[in-house]
Amino acid sequence: MTESKQSTTLDRQSPASAPGRHGPLPAPAEPYDGHEAAVILERTRASVDPELRRAIDTLPDSMRRIARYHFGWEHADGSPAAGNAGKAIRPALVLTASRALGGRQSAAVGAAAAVELVHNFTLLHDDVMDRDTTRRHRPTAWTVFGDADAILAGDALQALAQRLLAEDPHPASGAAAARLAACVVELCAGQHTDTAMERRGPHEVTLDEVLAMAEAKTGALLGCACALGALYAGADEADVEALDAFGRQAGLAFQLIDDVIGIWGDPSRTGKPAGADLMARKKSLPVVAALASGTPAAADLAELYREPYEEGGLERTVLAVEQAGGRDWAQSQAADRMARAMQELSRAVPDPEAAGGLLALAEFVTRRTT
């Protein structure tokens, strides 16, 4: 794509989402403390972790060791660890969506574990492809065990996810397995697109493309998680699709904020080095928005992105993204996507009290700073 076409893509966004016009996300009507979401996530971990451990314990020794390391349950030498297994957002969405539609959360624990296994399959593979060396404040699995072993462990987690659903006697398990399999295909397509974009020039990627890629890579699994919860609650097709759409839009908001944090977050809190994507010249959402702005800073950023990263150039790159409006655009887009998510949620769960848990989780993922 030429620069003029890139700018046209940006111009098609609503005025509220144009780069450089907005600062942080609007403050909620009530101060957001995250307490309800924290309680949901803690309860989810308590119910889903035992199911995850049981599934992973069925793996052959070699892959079980890598999986347990990745989840933070063991050190590299196999000794017990009390590490961070992640926030459990996706399994929490499964259980909370089921409850919102009148289902029993306990009946959906296997499905929640399956979604979390798929999520971690993608993390193991993504770390290899992106050459990320840190996750959850410790070395990534491939840096400890090698590329091949990390990839095979990821493959095994995906197989375990399908087995959990195949062995589940719940009447929704078949539809859930089909939906999760389709989601994995979409995740792979999104990752392929992301990888292909890295071979293209700074002005050859449009905002429409990068938003579609982010929906496939991140929104698809959050949407699938919500849809599986609806299936396990016995919801009709319209409600299942509405919750899938809710999760997808919340997932896009999540990715927008995650990309902002990847550039401006505190590494001591995120567990990842700041600016790693910029140094790798990845075309994250704020970067593509900045490149599309048509500003002098966009031209500077494009020039930086045409050359491999040089030591000491991170600060200049970060400044160019910010001055070109990439940060402001990503934050206002996250607010817009959350508004769309709320509209979809109200279609399936019009009662605000019943929708409260899903709303709390959606706020949690978009109001975080790490």
C-alpha cells in the first residue's frame, strides 16, 4: 500500500478515533478498583487449576516437564515453584458467561480448562516465533528447553484441550469442540498474517489489516471463551453469537491496551522488556496508526522502521510513535471497542446484575496498566 492509501484508511475511522486527539481512556463513572474481577479470577484459578494439572500430568515426562515449567509450577530443574500461571482471563470468561446465562459454572470447568490450554499453546509457539526471552518474569520455555521441545509441548497442550472436550459428557461438548477447533485455525491464520506483515514495508500495512489480524490473534479466543460459556448454559444461537462478538470486541480492546503497555509499560510489572516489539520492528497497532497519521513524526518513524534497530534508538522510536498519535489512537480505539462490546453483551444479557461479572472482566483487561 502507498502512503496515501494508508492515510485514507485512517481517515475512515470516526473522528473520535483519529490519532492525536485523545489522551487516556475516559474515567469510569465510579472509581475502578478491580476488586470484583480479582475475586472472579481468583475463584477461576481455584477451580480450573486442578483440572489443568490433571490434564498436564497425563503427558509424557518430557513434555510434562516443559508444560509445568511454562505454567510456573516447576523450575527448570523440575523442583516445585510457586510461579505465576497467568491471569486466567479466558477461563474466567467461560465460567462467567455460563453463569450470566443461567448455567452452572461447575459444569463448564472442563471447557474453561480447554480454553486455557489453547491459550498457552499459542504462547509457547508465539515465544518461539517472536524470539521472546521473558514471560511471566522468567525465561521463556524455548530459551530453557530449545525450540523443538517448546513447540512440541505447545502441540500437546492443544491436543489436551480437544481431549478434555471430547471426553466431557456435557451435551454442549461437541459444539464446543468444533468451535474451539475453528478458533485455533483462526488463531493460526492471524499469526501467519502477523508474521507476513513483518516482511512488508512501513507503509504497506493498513489499519484495517492490522485490526483484522488482532481480532484473529486475540479477539477470536476471548470470543470463543464467551461462546463456550453460553453453549454450556444451553443458550440459543443468537445469544452464543452475541457473546462471541462481545468477547471479540473486548479482545480487540485488550490487544490495543496490551500494545500500548508493550511500548510504555513498566518492565518490572509486566515481566517483559519495554519496547521489544519496536526493537524487532513489529507493526503493532499503535505503530501502524502512527505510520498512517501523515505527520512529520510518521515520516521519522517510517525511516527508523526501514532500518534494523540500532543500540540506543529505542527512545527515539518511542517518541516518534507518541508524537505521531499512535498512543492516543490506540487508547481511544480501545474505548470505542469496549463500547461495542457492551452493546453486544446487552443483546444476550440485558439484566445489568447478571452481566456484572462479564463487565468486571472486560473493565479489568482494558483498565490495566501492566
